[in-house]
Amino acid sequence: MSNISQSTLANALGVSLQQMQKYENGINRVGASRLHQIAKVLQIPIASFFDAPAKVVLRTERAPSPFADVEAFAATREG
């Protein structure tokens, strides 16, 4: 969309073309600082890498653990 080649972007970021291809194919993760660099080089907001803003759901109660019995036993002297 930005009409920039992988090699041009890789050079701007100071990484190899192979590393850039690993980022694109999802073999290596892209950290927050690298994502910031990519957005800066492409001159786009970081938010454009994400589909939609995530909804934050706050829970007031913890769901019961499926291992509650095991956890309770492990907390005893016999456990």
C-alpha cells in the first residue's frame, strides 16, 4: 500500500532482507519498538496495523479454576 519494497524497508530499519521476510511471514515476532520504527518509515499511524480497537472487558470475579480440587489438595500438608 505504501509502494515500498521489502529491501528498501529493511535498509531503513537496519535489518537484513531475510529478517524482513521473516517478519512478513510471521516466522519472527515484531516487537513494539520495531513496529514503531516500521510505522515511522512508512509514515502511517501504528493503529493502521490493527483491524479494530480491542474492547477491554473488566471482570470483577475470577472464574473458578477447573483444577480447584487439585489446588485445594496441593495447599494442604498432605499435598
